[in-house]
Amino acid sequence: MSTSLGIAIVAITLALVFYTVGVWSERGAGRLRAWHVVMFWIGLVFDTTGTTVMMQIARSGTAGAVNPVHAATGAIAIALMMFHAVWATVTLASHDERRIKAFHRLSIAVWLIWLVPYVIGMFMGMH
């Protein structure tokens, strides 16, 4: 395994950890808190880092054929994570308790969608 691939795998796995902790602890708490929002942003940073490294590997031609489904779902997932983190920030800043308490529904939906490219990538890596 190349160093770049190792960095990408670790970064994307850390994204999974931070994002999962943020989403499910928010759900358990029953309301959005500032530290959940921080976890969403950290997850987004790690996912973007890992995806950027993976794209560099793909462009170099050392990774074999690029799976278009994985590429498309990965792009959608990052866009959704960005939307989610921004919307969480806006929701928390609004101080609207109803929105703060209902936010976990969006979080779980985005998390489930984010898992699709993660799982596809995991299976692609298993030869």
C-alpha cells in the first residue's frame, strides 16, 4: 500500500468516526449542541482530505479504473456534509429550540447517505 493510499484511508476512516460520534450523540442528546457541530466540521475536513488524496491517486493512474458510481456518490456525500455542517451552524445560532431539537432527523439522513460511498470504497479496496 502506498503512503498516499494509507493517508487517504486513515483520513476517511477518521471522518467516519467523527461524523458518526457527532450524529449519534446528537440523536442521543435529543438536541443539537455546539460540540456536535464541531464534530460535523471535523468529519467534513477529514472526508475532504481523504477524498482529495484519493482523487490525486486516481489521476496518477496507479489506482486502476475509477468507479463512476463511487465518484458520484462521494461528490454528493461531501456536498451533503457541507450543507449539513453549515445548516447545523445556522440552526444552533438561531437559538430556535424547536429547530435545534428536530435537527437530528437531517443528521441521520445525511449520515446514511454518506455511508454509501464509504461502503462502496471499502468494498472496492477488497480485492
